[in-house]
Amino acid sequence: MNEKQVTLQRITKENELACIQLQPREDQLNLVASNADSLIHATKEITSKPYGIFAEDRMVGFILFDNEIYNDGYYWILRFMIDEKYQGKGYAKLAIQEVIHKLKERTDCKQSGYLMYRTI
């Protein structure tokens, strides 16, 4: 049985358009900022970096989270979405687990715990 896996890959000029084209369901549009707005936000937020959530070679979602400890002593997930075509397949949970894994590797990340989130 194949176990699903995701990777987080930095958003670059080469994959930026694919990221912008990701969309939540129509009834979720007012719950998250557009990925275009999120990418603009990322240029102003120096501690955070934008990543595409990839399943195999397909971008299925987007996440923007801190790669440096924020001035309040925490790391934050600022934006998070899964494209409507890929919702309900477990990718959100896998992406969050991948972020936790990345942050646990950091020496300045002193605490790990459970995250509560609403998946879209």
C-alpha cells in the first residue's frame, strides 16, 4: 500500500503562477486570503517564507510560515490552504506534520505541541 507523502518546496518565480492558480472551494473564499495576496505579504514579512505543498510532482496547496523565530519567541503559520481538487485527501495533516518536523530540527525551537487548525 502506498502511503501518501508531501514535500514543502519554496515558491519561486518558476512555480509562482501554479501557486496563484490554487483555489479553495467557492464557499471557502472568504476564509483565506488569495495566494497572490499571501505572496505579497511574504515579501513584507521577513521571518516567513512561502512554500508550495507538493504531492508527488503536483502542487496541492500553499503554506506561509516562519523560518526564523518571531520577536515574540514563537514560530507562526501565517497562511495555509489546500486546493479544492485535493481537499479531503489528508494533505493538510501531512503538510502540518512536515512543518512541525522542519521546526523541530531548529535549535531555537524549544517547544513542540499539538496544533489546532481548520483545514481548507
